[in-house]
Amino acid sequence: MPRLTLQSSKQVCGGGPHLCVWHLRSLAPSTQLLKPQVTSNVVAFHEDMIISGGSEPFVSHWSLDGKLQTEVPTSASSVFCLGINSSPTQQVLATGGSSYKIDLCTDFRYKDFSLCFCDP
């Protein structure tokens, strides 16, 4: 189950068949992030989007209204970790999962390169 992720008055959580955005003031679900046949493992807010990863070789970027914007291919067949550096001078998205590689994206719409952790 993905951890709970908060952004001001919204929260994303999972545990059921889909991720769901909840409006905290009304305590009601507002949007489902639907991907059939996919179990989500991690989720994070970044600026005006939601980034998720799970049981597929992609990191998904969603708009806040639940529309899938893009899918970035990853080295891993399943994604278990997302790390976001949001410094004003350099933004980096790092993804890791069932692979010996960590993927890095400086433009979150595509993978720039992978760090390889293997024997030479």
C-alpha cells in the first residue's frame, strides 16, 4: 500500500484497487487515479501533478483532476521508491525498484540516465 501523501488540502492514498485523491476539508474522495491491473507502491505530489509508481515498468504523471498525463519508462519492472529534489536550480526525480539501476530524470517527462550498481 502506498504511503499517505499530503498537499495542502488534498491527500493521496491507496490500499484498494486504485489510488484516490481525498479532499481533507470535506473528508471525501474527490478523484480516482485509474490504472487497471496495476498495484501502486509509491505516490508523491510535485507542483501541480501527482507522480506514482507500482507494478509496471513506468512512473505515471497525473493531473490533480485524475487524468494520466504521461508514463515514463523505468529500468525496473516494478517501482518501489520515488525521490524528488525540488531545489529551485535543479529538479531531479529518482526512481528505484526491482532492478540494479536507479533512474534519474531532470525533466520529469523522460529518463535522462540510469545509475548502475553492478560488478565491473
